[in-house]
Amino acid sequence: MAKQKQKKKEVTTEATVRTSAGMRDSLFDELEALRGGSSSPARANAISKLCGTVIDTVRMEIEVQKHSVSMTQRPEKKAKGANMVTVGVPLSLGA
């Protein structure tokens, strides 16, 4: 029987740029690593789920901002001087 060469697994330790473009780059890097054999389906699945969670969080923050804006534009709230709620940190949604 011939021995099969095992591929050495490479783990990326670079920090992801915290923008939508950085997340896309990380996803595509993981896809390439998976196709190249230096990643595993379990790792790719975990990264995909994490990115989905980040996207869901951003979506929720956008909805809260929309709701806050609509509430401050109501005449009875303007008269009382309602302020906009600040949620999370400023997000870059594109690059």
C-alpha cells in the first residue's frame, strides 16, 4: 500500500478588517482554503455562521436606528425633545 501524503493545514491568524468588505474577503479566503485542502468543512461552516450572526446584528441595529428616527419625527416626541438612541459603534457597510 502506498502512503498518502497528508496536507499540512494552515490556519490564518490575520485579523479581519471590520467592514463588510473585510468580511467578504475572509469568506472568500476561507472558500479558497477549503477548495485548496488547507481548511475543513467544519471550520468553513463555523466561519460562515459567525458571519451570518454579524450580518444579523447589523441588520438589527439598522432597524433600531430606523425606529428611533421615526419616533423622533413624531410631533408629540419633537415637542418633548426626544433624542435619537445611539446603538453600537458606527459601522462601515461598504468599501
